[in-house]
Amino acid sequence: MSSLSRFRLITFDVHNTLLQIRSAPGKKYGELGAMFGISNNKNQLVANYVQSWHKMNRLHPNFGLKTKIGYKQWWQMMIGGIFNENGTHNIPEDKIEQMTEHFMEFFKTSGFWQHCYGSIDFLNYLKLQRHIEANGNGKEPPFKLGVVSNFDPRLDVLLRNMKINHYFDFVLNSYDVGFMKPTKEIFATAMKASELKDLKPSECLHIGATPATDYFGARNAGWYGLLVHEKSAEDLTRKYGQLVDDNHVFSSLFDIHKKISNDYMKW
């Protein structure tokens, strides 16, 4: 367990770390449109999805919390953008509302999401390590586990539906916290939520898939960070202009698990 013995708190991002969408967003929204009798050009939907996502995050950050439209209205505007941007469709608002309601329910299920490669095995490994260290001697578990995600309040239900909520001592979504990664505030909130006495940032590790929010966000808060990403550390350093440690980029949680369990991790 020495590879993790420096940490008292380990947190995870959700999207593309613990869970991934079952198919490309363009395809998923195409299926949603088809259910409501709207035929789609999938490539156009992909372009609209990207455009709408960036626009909504710019104008209404943190799922509409800052501009007080609320996350349900945020998603309705997002879906309206996906289907109506660039003159693709002219769908009336009441139909967009119905589609949003359906999507928001579907989004919480295993029909939309699946576990990322290696996530369950790694969580089981961490749970076992906690058990071994704490068992029989009345000691506290050696570390706590949490989720820190830029997400709306449906996160708890999603993790429950995907049967992974029981691994975590706490779950933070940016909407309820009031801050998004990469701000230091959300990482500070995670330290408080852990309820660990005298916890230092250097005793915390965050694992996520987005360099700007997860890796650099954690590092800027004084934490350690591991990145699940398909690009190399060299590529990421070039892109972000900040150094990404070669030892801290992995293609999946399976690879992180392998390295940690064999005690090969270099911090």
C-alpha cells in the first residue's frame, strides 16, 4: 500500500474517468431527436453540440447557477441549441421541453452511461486496501474517497444508478458547491467534506480526465493529480504550456491500478 500511503484523501472526476457516454454525443442526440420524430444529420448535431456546449458554458457558467436560470432551464437551452442552431430545425419550444424532460431522466441511467475501463476493479482495490489497513485494529481507514465533478445535482442519482455511489465517503457537484473546477474553492470544499483532521493539500490526490480542470486545477490547489487521457504528457505540455509529468498520464484507470498495486508509481 506504500504507493498510496502519502494520501489521506483521493477524489475522482466522473466524465471519462469513472463513467463514459455509451456512444458519441451526436449519435445519442440523434436517437433523442428520432424518438420525437425529428430526422437529423449526425455530423451537424455533433457540430451543434460542441457549439452549444461552449456557448452555454460561456454565457451561463456552472449550469446556469451564476445567471440564476437553473440547471433544468440550462439543459433546455442547450438542447434547443443542439437542434435549432445553424437553421438545422425549427422545433417549437414545447417539443424542446418534452425532449429535455426525457433526456434529463435518461441521462441518469445506464442506458446513457457505462463504466470506464478499469474503474470498478480500481475502486474495489481501493476499498480492499482501506479494509485491510483499518480492519481488526480499530483504526480509521487510511484514506477517504470522494467525487469532485463539474456536474448538476443529478450526480448522486447517477452514481447510485450506476452502482458506484457506495465506494465514496462524499460526492460534490459544482452546482451545489457553487464553484467549478479548476477553482481552488471546490478542492478546499472537498477537504472540508472529508472531515479529516489537519488534512494538508499535499495529502490529497485527484484523478480526472480534463487537463485544465482536473490536473492543473488539483496541482494549483496544492494537490497531486493523475490524468486519464489518450494524449501523451509531451503533447499536453505543448498544448497547455504548463508541464505535465510523464509519470502522471494514463490511458485508463486500469493502468493506474496496475502501477499503484505494483508500487511502481513515481510521485
